Amino acid sequence: MPTKRIQSDSRRASQSRGYIGLTYDTITSPDNATMVRSIAIFGAAVAFIASPWAEFLLPP
């Protein structure tokens, strides 16, 4: 009898995962950690400057 070919689990997992799951895996990948942190800090800075708290940066 010939042996059966078994699909690898990684291929099956990538087919069954949806768009949100793949996006989450991409964001949490260690290869992308620097870029994700940079975008998060930039977003926090923009939110701070656009808020009323930015008035504390003005000189008296």
C-alpha cells in the first residue's frame, strides 16, 4: 500500500485562519515589533497634541 500524504499543520492553519487572525499574527510577530511600537507612540503623541492636555506645553 502506498503511504498517505499528510498536510502539514501550518498549511492547514493558514487556510483556516481568517483575515483577523492573520492580521493579529502579523502584528504580534517579533519581526514587526519595532514598527508596531513606533506607530503606537506616534498615535499616542498625535492624540496628546490634539487633546486639551497639550496646553500644558505652552509657556506661561
